[in-house]
Amino acid sequence: YVLLRAIEILEGRPQKYPIAFVYGQDWHQGVIGIVAGKLKERYNLPSFVMSIEADEVKGSARSIPGLNLGALIIAAKEKGLLTKGGGHMMAAGFSLKAENIEAFYEFAGQYVQKYLGEEQLTPVLEIDGCVDAAAVNLELAEKLAMLEPYGAGNPEPRLLLPQVKVS
């Protein structure tokens, strides 16, 4: 539900900055990080997903190569926009007051524009190998399943099927 709602929000309004920035009332804390990661993958943009709970807003963010998300969060904390926050290059967690959501949006958007050039926002699809269409079968799926679990340090393989169009 949260991912679908986030996509509706992002695709339902023009975006001022090259970020995916969404929030909702009482979105489950356990999924906002996952949703931020999915939005980052879908749009190739730094993604910020927040849940408003009473007056406190808790958020999770995921970055793309070239943007130090941890530094952005520290800078926002120093400006007084966030009450808590921390992270590293590619992921961060943070909290803020509901009245600071728009100010944080402006700050994050301007920060990303400043530190990411247009070429870094152009998606690059990295592939692990090419596969002939005849080789795509249940046996290949079973072999790929043996490589699981996928995640940080063990990304899901991306295979190219040359001369194949998706219809």
C-alpha cells in the first residue's frame, strides 16, 4: 500500500527538484526504508519517505551514487530542520517536526541540485551478462535462486536478452 501510494503522489504532481520526496499519515515504520529503496530504483533519484505520527515525523532515505546522504542529513540537522538523524553515503534515517516537512523538502531538493550534476541523474543500467532467449527456462531460474538471498553485497543478477523486445 505505501509503495503504491508513494508512486501515486510522485506521478500525480510535477517535481520541482530531482528527488523522490513523499510522506503519509501513519505509514508503517517497518516499510518506509524498503519503499525508499524501491523509489530510488524506480526513478534513479535520491528518495525520502516519511511517516507522520502525531507531531513527529520519522523518515528513511536512500541515495544514488554521487550523493552523500549522510552529509545531507547532518547539514539538515545543523540547520535545525531535523530533530534526529544519521546515516552514510547511501542510506539514512531521520526525524523531524511536522511543521518542518516543507522546509526540509526545499533544503534536500536544493542540496541534491547543488551536489549532483545532470549526468549523474541519467540512469545507467549495469548488466551482469547476456543470455540467449532459449536459455531462459526453469533450470536457469533454479540456478539463480541458489544465489539468494539478494541484498547489499549480493545484488540480484541483471541479465540482458539481446534482440528481445518487451511487449
